[in-house]
Amino acid sequence: MKLKKLYYNKRGTDKLLSVYWFAILFIVAAGIIYMTAFYYGKPYDVRNMEANLLLERVSDCFSNGGRLVLDWKDINDGNFLEKCNLNFNTEDTNGWKNDQYYVRVDFYDINGNDLGKSIQVGNSNLETFCDKGITCVERQFYTLDSDNSQYIIKIKSIVRKTEKNE
């Protein structure tokens, strides 16, 4: 009979357990809200990916399957965007005037001697800010022409868009 009496005297444990239950729920909810705000709080910075894609498109414009395209000598600053099917127009954000991209393509023979052919399109002022928050990607590749002469093509692509990624 004494055991029954002890059992009946512990009625407050349910109320005490519910206080801890709500405290745990609050901690879990606060953690989820904090992690979500931390993850989605900053914009995605895709400038590096955009610069790499631009670089790949330019390299595909000059070389196909390891061979130079037949009209590579005809491509110049004036017709580069049209020949390579590129568009440097940007959305009208923060007063941008289509000055967010820059591409430079330099051609060398296999010994590293400059061929005197260089293509520069876009905002050339961006090149001086590569160390100051602007995304710059530079690569080179080797290719052959129709006479099996070997060339080195160096491409530098720059994407600014710093206002969107601060």
C-alpha cells in the first residue's frame, strides 16, 4: 500500500517534462532559423564559373578538336563577338553600361614567340583590378593548324559584377 502512495505523489513530473520539451523545441527551431539565414543570407558568387564558361566559349571559337578553325586569322576586335556568338550585354543594375566583361586572346608559336595577333574585347580597365575583387581567369592551350603548325593560345577572361556579390 505504501508503494501506491508514492506513485500518486509524483503527479508534477508531467508538467516539468513539458517545460523541457518546449525548451528543446525552441533550441532546435532557433538552430534551423540560424542555419537557413546563414546559408541563404549572402548572394551566390558565380563570377568564377561565369569567367570559366566565357573562357571555354572563346577557346571553342578558335579551336575545334585540337585544330584551329579555318578562319581564325579573320577574327579581330571588331567581329569577335559576332564570330564567337558572344554577347557582353548585362542587365541594367547599378548603372552598368555593358562594361562588366573583358576578354583578351593572344597567339604565340610553339616556341613562345608572339605572332602579333591579339584580340581584346570589353572593358580593358578591368585588367588592372584582378587582385582587388574582380574575377580573372587565365589559361593557355596548344593547338594545330591545317598544316600541322603548332600554336599556343592564351586567353584571359574577366568578369566584374562586384556590386551584385558584396
